[in-house]
Amino acid sequence: MATVSCKINGKDQTLEVDPQMPLLWAIRDVARLKGTKYGCGVAQCGACVVHLNGEAVRSCVTRVTRAEGQKVVTIEGLSENNDHPLQVAWQEIDVPQCGYCHSGQIMSAAVLLREKPNPTDQDIDQAMGGNICRCGTYPRVRKAIHRAAEMLRTGGKRNGTDL
């Protein structure tokens, strides 16, 4: 067993875990945050994306020991009231069908918007290409990312009115 101290969603955590444990299972089973999903276990689908010091990582293949002394943000920590522009846009556009992949989709999109506040369709397709949605909601994902980018640029206002 190993002791891993990190900050998850702004809260100090001390995790007693097997050092080989993937970060995903430490988040879900030890920290009891269930928003991050297990999809494939081999970093191919993106359902497990979290932020590790601001970088989007596939938590299913990232050892928990990599989080030592680091900041981890899960979908639960993206905003206090589920009001991050991406979360709002996801709801406005009605993006999910089954919804299973969308915590990872949103976490990947958050990094994209931080790096490219006004992304093109090509930027979105490139950044999100590693996130698989079996329901095929890709056009709505793209539309929601554009909508969230607009919200970030305008401070949450559309045509001069609050959202």
C-alpha cells in the first residue's frame, strides 16, 4: 500500500491505495466520486478523462501515484453548481443520449476551450477525436462546445441578456 496525498476538486485527500492502482479507481472507489466513468481501460475511449494539474489525462491508465502532490479535477469539480459554460451548453443543446461518455467529453472540451477560446470545427474535431460516443452525438458535442465558447466570450450573455 501507498499513501498518496493530492487535492481532488480543491479538497486535500490522503488516499491509502495500491501504488499500481489507476487514478480512475482511486477517484471512484476511494474518493467516492462517481462522475468519472470507466469505458475501455486502455485509454481509447475518453470516458475517464480528468484534469491533472490542468492537463486532460486518461485516468484509467494513469497510476494514482502520479497524482502525488498534484491537483486533480473531476467533472464534479468543474463547477460548484453544474454551471460551467460547457455543462450549461450540454444541457441547452441536449447533447447526451445515454450520457455515459459525457463527463469525459466535457473535461476534454474544458482543456480545449482554455487553450483555444474560439475553436474552429477542425480544432474541436482534432481535440475531441479521442473521445468516443457510441450514440454518435458528435454534431451536438461540436455545437455545445461552440455555444460554451460563446458564453465564455460574452460572460454568459446572449444578445445582451443573461442565460
